[in-house]
Amino acid sequence: MNIDLFLNQVKSDIKECLNKKQYENALVLIRMCADITYCYNQYYCDDVLEDYLKEISEAILQDTKIEQTEKNTILFYDGFGYNDRGLIQIYLKALCKIGKVIYITRDKSRNSIPDVLSILNENNGIIFFIKDEPFVKQIKYVNNIVETYKPSHMFMYTYPHDVVIPIVFNKYEGIIKRYQINLTDHAFWLGKKSFDYCIEFRDWGASLSYFYRNLNKSKIVMLPYYPNINWKQEFLGYPFPFDEKKQRFIFSGGQLYKTLGGENKYYKIIDYILAKYTDVIFWYAGSGDRTEMDKLIKKYPDRLYLTTERKDFFQIIQRCEFYLSTYPYCGGLMFQYAAAAGKVPLTLRYDSATDGFLINQEKLGIEFDTIADILRETSKLLSNKYYLKKQNNNMNRAIISENKFLYNLRTLMMYGNTEYLCNFDDIDLSRLKKSTKELMDTNRLYKMVSAYKKWIVASRYKKIFLQGRILRLRDKLFRVFYK
């Protein structure tokens, strides 16, 4: 099936729902459309969807009015609801020193974000949880919080297909200063017309936003981040038999989709390491499509281990020989955790999307353009302990400090800029687009559509929805049988 034609059909169906004032149905379809577009990742914004969001905002929030905002009140919308992944803790720590924080996240995260809640409670922050209700109800709930507390600043930190917060933010253009924290700088997201400032953490993301999202340069600001580390966290032990005196391990992690595609080079690197160095164990912490990983686990049953993500992952990195970045999609924050732990984030460079996560990254000698080069470096690191130590020590000054982050965030909120300038270069996204397009086949589309168990989806796309449910059932039975 042609993905672009399907997405255009969905957008046509959204317009029909809007004409009939069926706003909840329209929001379901917008979210589904954005979800598929994010995975397909052939373009990085959609002005048609943005206009639909504005239209819905004007329709369901038409009575909203704030005449004066509270100077030191800051609203922070956290669509992810993770305790220690991403940038949530470093932003909350800084914002709680700047003003009074109103924090909103998902109700499902209520019992799984203890450190986030501690930061807020220790600083007299106010916390709200959004229930899993129809989107229109969620929008009105969040908007009611905005009207009640009248923040002078609002931060949007959320997943790419969130339809709730962009609609609320749309309503306060020219009234409240609105910031988008661009965590997903490599892919499509909604909300392009919902903020005054897009906070980027590297030149690559800033360039993509300027050239491919067509954001005005005045809206793009640079603020690098640092890794939030729980130094008090204890190492929880090895989930497999491991002799620290006789064995070594390499660590890697993240959502498994980041390892799929790219001619399977990521798995070729692992295979090379395990075949050549019999005292090395490979440990991957993450979840998702484990098809390729399982093939290697079958080949090396006692030396390759896949576990879920762990809260002591920094302590794990501290104990490994080096960190192997995922490929073709690397995890930028993991670069920083590895550097903070004094470990090389060894990286096969897919394209320029790997650039700019660390200070003077191009001089650190951690990125390699070919699989032959990275395998050669891998051998040097694993064969020469003095070379490994030297390379690991080079990581010490590769990240910014917490105080510098706070200073620049405060400066941004006061003056609309930071001390970091954006360098805009027209980046080549052809390889990135190629790899995501290869992964987005018809079966994946069917399964994504069928995940939206709403009548508007099941009735509009009957054959696709049914086929997707069959594929999901097949996958479930296969996993059960495989185990």
C-alpha cells in the first residue's frame, strides 16, 4: 500500500469530521496520522494537520480568556511521564529554582515517577495527572489548569503525536510565552505552530527545524543538556553469571527499533565482537522488536543478554568496557551518560544525525564512517587496556555543567536567547529517510492502524484494521510458541 496516499486519505477524513463538528473523531485520526508519519519519517512537519489543530483549538476553547499572567508561575506539560529517562529531571530542577512550577503528566505515571515528584514536592510544585479520557476532555482539563494558575511561561515536552497540548498552547499565542523542548529532533512531530521558542540541543536539530520544518530562525534557540545522574543508586547486580576477574562486558541500550535497518550493521558489529573475544559478554537493555537480537542470542546463548531497561543503567555503564551506540539511530542522551561515566560511546556514523551530542565531539575519536573502521577501533579498545583507558579519559570534559544549564534556561526565559548560537547547515537527510522508509512496510502500517481501537478507525478502514488485528494475533502466537 502507498503510505502517502493513505495519509492523504486520512487527512481528507479528518476534514470531513471537522465539517461535521466531530472533534473527538478528528483528534483520533490526527493522532493516528501523526503516529504513522513519525514512523514513516519522510517529512518533519505537516501544515495541514497543524491547521486542523488550530481549528479545533478555536472551536472547543473559544471562551478561554486570560487578561494577566502570574510572573513567576511556570507550567510544564510532560507527555512522556518517565521518571529518569530523557530530560525531565534536569528541566524541573532548573525551573523550580526559577519560579513556581505547575506540573502536568499522565495518570498512568502516578506511581512510577518518584524522583520527579520528589523534585516538585521539595520545591512546592503543584502536580496534576491527566486521566485516560476522550481527547476533548483532556484538552479542557489542561486548559482549566492554565486558566486557574495563569502561568507566564509554558513548556511542552511530549511525544510526537500528542494532540492535547498543542491545542491548548495554540490558544495562548501572544499571551503566554510558550516553549517546545525538541527532544525528538530527528523525526516528525505535531505542534509546529504552537510555540514561541523551539529549544534545540544541537546544531543538527536546529538546522532540520529551519530547513525542513520551515521554522523562523527567531523561534529556534540552542540549549545543550547534561545527563541527570542518580549517584546514590546502587548497582543492582548482573542478571547473568559473570566473573569480573575473568570476563568483560560491553553495554548498549534503548528502544530496539534504533538497531533495525542499516543493512543489519549493528548486529554484525556484535557478532564480530563475540566471535573474536571469547571473554566478552554483550548486554543490551531495552525493549521492542527483538527479532534480530534473538537470532544472535540463539548463536551466543551464554554471552548475549537482552534485559529490560534498568534504573541503575548509569552504574552499568560505569562497569562496562565501552558503550556501543545503536545504529542506524543513535541515542543522544546515551552519548552523554557514557561520557559522564568516563566511557567511550563507540559509534558507527550513519549520517549527520549522530553529530553534536557532546562538546567538541568531532575531536573525540568516537565516530566511524565504515564498519571496517569501527571494527578496527573495537579491536584496539579490547586488545590494549592502556589505549582503552586513554580513550575513556577523553570523555571527562565532553558535557556542560548543571549550573551553566540553569543560567542559560533563565536567560532564555528572560531575554529569549542563550549564550549558544545556532549554526544552520543544510543537512543531508537522504539516508535517514531511506532507513525509515524501508521499515515502514504495509504490514507495519496495518498493525499501527489496528492499534487504534476506536470506532472511527475500525469503520473507516475496515480491511486495514482487520488485517492489522490478524497480524498482531499472529505475532502474539509466534512469541508464545517461540518461548
